[in-house]
Amino acid sequence: MSETWQESPEHGELQRLVDLLFATETRADRLDALVLAQSHDLSEDLVEVVSLLPPMGLTRPQFCDQINSTLAAHGWGRRYGIVS
């Protein structure tokens, strides 16, 4: 029996968040990401993903690795999309 995966209407929102965070900065932290996520009215699930980031400045690759790890742990990669 195979499961049917559907993309969330918010698929790609985390990628947009990453793009905005790193448009002018080389590092971002959890607080920066949370403020931006909440100001863009992201869903509770996506705000939860962001809230699980470590409390330190991260480069874009580190940030993406952390987000993608959390998405994978929740089984949400297909639903919300991975980030790069």
C-alpha cells in the first residue's frame, strides 16, 4: 500500500525564507529566522521547524542542513520542500 503525498499550499515557503534571510547577510540565527517566519505568517508547522534551529549564527549551508534535517525527522520534506 503506497501513501499519497500532497504538497502543502506552503510548499516552498521555507526556501523563500532562506532566500530572504541570506539576501544581504552571510550568517543568520534562529531569532532572525523566527521573526521573519512569523512576520510572513508561516504555518505553525513551519514556525516549529524554524524554532528547532540551534541558537547561534549559521551560514547558509549550515542553516539549510539544519532545516532539512528537521524536515526529514518530521517526514515533511515532500510536503514543504527542502531548502538550498
